[in-house]
Amino acid sequence: MKVFKLMSSKTFIELGVPAKIADVLTAQGIDAPFPIQVDSLPDTLAGRDVLGRGKTGSGKTLAFSIPMVARLADSASNRNEQRKPRGLVLAPTRELATQITNTLQPLANALNLRVTTIFGGVNQKRQVQAIRDGVEIIVATPGRLEDLMGQGILKLDAIEITVLDEADHMADLGFLPGVTRILTATPRGGQRLLFSATLDNGVNKLVEKFLQNQVTHAVDEANSPVAQMTHHIFEAADAEAKKRLVYALASGVERRILFMRTKHHAKKLAKALTQAGIPAVDLHGNLSQAARDRNLEAFSEGKAKVLVATDVAARGVHVDGVSLVIHVDPPAEHKAYLHRSGRTARAGAAGDVVTISLPTQRKDLSDLLSQAKISVRPQSVTEKSPEVIALIGEVAAYVKPVAAPAQPKPSGKSTGQNAQRKRALRESGQKQNQRPAAAGSRTNSQGSPSGRRQRQNSR
């Protein structure tokens, strides 16, 4: 197995990228490839299996999107037949799957290829229709993909290229058994590409089983910090001082992402900031897919400059121009710190990362930063400290919160399937108890136990 660590100033065309794809990239303002692309494209375009290792924001998505589109467009199979899935990208989360599709779509459009996204949490009707209409590239999360395979709606027998993105995160989430079954369903001998920030937690077993004579490209040490990223540790005196500091750091005009440990606190903080005149949206696992898409769109389009998120947004969510990442709640481990922080300083841009801590968190935070290889001196600050004011930058104008529309008074009844089933059983039982009594039996009130008591008392 060869390992390369090369740097080059070659253009996309010089690396063998088709002109139509290069033109799309140029129109997007992407004129020069990043190191992971420079290193891997000659091998991926030639059809070799590749193990790509690069830190977050290093350009991994384009590194596998370009060869997938280029090679499928050149492939002679299925040219005059019904469109069948020939390219598959597996991702651990809905957000990452959507981001990958957004990268692939314009490249595929240029070469007359269709792309669709498959994930859970939404009705499968649209996804099924896209498959039946014909599609060459599928970007999917493992769970819903296996569901459709089990229903006989989707077959992977024509897959030529398979990509695993963020494979280490899939391992963390317990998806490797499903991923193994999916890869087994693809034809032997197809090209496999695995791109991830790290290659631990069982990912090596996938490599050993499914990649053949793979070439490894690593442009950065795994979990290494980004050079353009400036880290700050701000220590607040107490919980109230921390709250004031958070509100101050969230008040600037540029985009910023605030990370929380729990879904409840993310939702609560986003609502509180909005009520304080700082439009904010939340992103966490309790939101429906429609709500996630709506909130991400509001953040991407600048309707809200603040995104309050749990670790669901720490991988894959890429929004341009995020100048500041704030760890309101420090993460539990160093990999989460690096992935959260990677939402800024992407693709060569600069960015700042602030971790807010309390005095009781000093040792745990010091250990975490040491594991992440971050060297930074903690500073005791308030919302008026010069260091804080410098990061706030220009303060955004106050935005009067819009009153939420009046909600209908809840009936107090659960609408879940299990609750509906129990309610139906209760109601059917009540109807049986209310059936007319048989002939000759007493039907008046005195026939009841209470009626008998009343008659006895009147004697």
C-alpha cells in the first residue's frame, strides 16, 4: 500500500478533470485544487481504490465528487438502458448527505447525470419516485437505504463507484454493520473510496474487507488543528457572567455558530437570543427534517446570523462565512472539539474559535485541549473585555422579535399510533359496557349497586 504526502500547484485540467467539470468549479469561484484533491484525483480518476485522510474543511467532498461524476459520465454501461444507480455515497447524517448532494448536483447536471438524496425522518414517497424515475447517483444514510433495499425498491447490483464519507463517525454511531451489508450488496470489483478525518473505531476492518490495493493519501495528521484557526479560552466568573458573555459574542453582524451539549439547551438559547433581538435558529436531533432544512436555510441566507446547535452540526454542515465558533458548552472529547471548530476556517479561510468555561472546568478543559494539540492560555474576561469586543466586531442592529402565531389549544390527546390504538381499545370496551341489557334484567338505576344501597337505606 502506497502512502503519498504531495503538494502541488497543478490546475484541475492538469490533474485530468474534464473541462465541463472544471468550468462548473470555475463558475463557483474554485480555481485551484486543495492538497487532498491534488493528491488523490490522479488515482481516483484512474479507477483505483483510495483511502483519503484529511482534516475537516480540507476539501474531501470535492475530492470524491469530481471522480465519481467524471467516471460515471465516461462509463458505457446503461447508456441506452433505463437509468439505474451506478454511484453510491454513504454518509452518517441527513445534514451531511444534503451537503454532499449540493456539491455533487451542479457537477452532475453538467454531464447529464441525476442525483438524489435518501435519508430517514421523512416520508419515503419522494425518494421512491426518484428511484423509479431513474437516477445514476444516490447519496444516502445507511438506515433508510437498507429499508428501501429490504422493500425491494432499490438494488445496488449496478453500482460502479461507492464512497464512504466520515466513516469514523458512522462507526461512532454504530452504523458499521449496516454499512457492511450495503457494501456486500454492491458488485465485487467496483471502485471504493473512503474519505474521513480519522480512520479509527473499526474503520480499518472495512478497509481490509472492501478496498483492494488501495492508495492512501494523507495531507494532514489526523485530528490536527487548522492553521488558519485562532483559539481562545474565555473564563467567566459564574453562570450569570457566562450568560452575558454568550449574548455579547452572539451580537455581531457576521455568522457564528454556538455549540451546546443538549437539544433542550440549544432550543432554549436560540429562543432567548431571538427574544433579545439577536435572530437565532437551532439545529439538533429533535427537529423534523423540514425544520432542520428551514433553519439551515435561514442561517445560510443570513435571515439569522446565529445558529445554536448540538454536535449534529459538527460534521458536514458547511455554510460559507462563519467567522466565529463558540463552544458555549465544552464538548466531552477532543475529536468533537475539532469537528465543531471545523465549521469555521474552512477551505483556506480564517476563523476564530472561543470556548467559554467556568472555574470548575479548568482541568477537564486543559486535558481536552492537550489531546486536541491546542496550545492556548485561558483568559478571565467579561463581556466588556477588549479581547471579547474585538471578536464581536460590528454589533448587529436590534431585530424586534416577531410574535409567534397563536396555537390552537391542545386537546390533551396524544396523536401517536400507540396512543391511538390504546384509545380505540378503551372506547370499544366502553361501547360493550353500554350495550342494552338482556330481556328480563333490570335496567333502571336501582339495578346498580348504588341503587340497591339507596333502596336499603330507605327501608
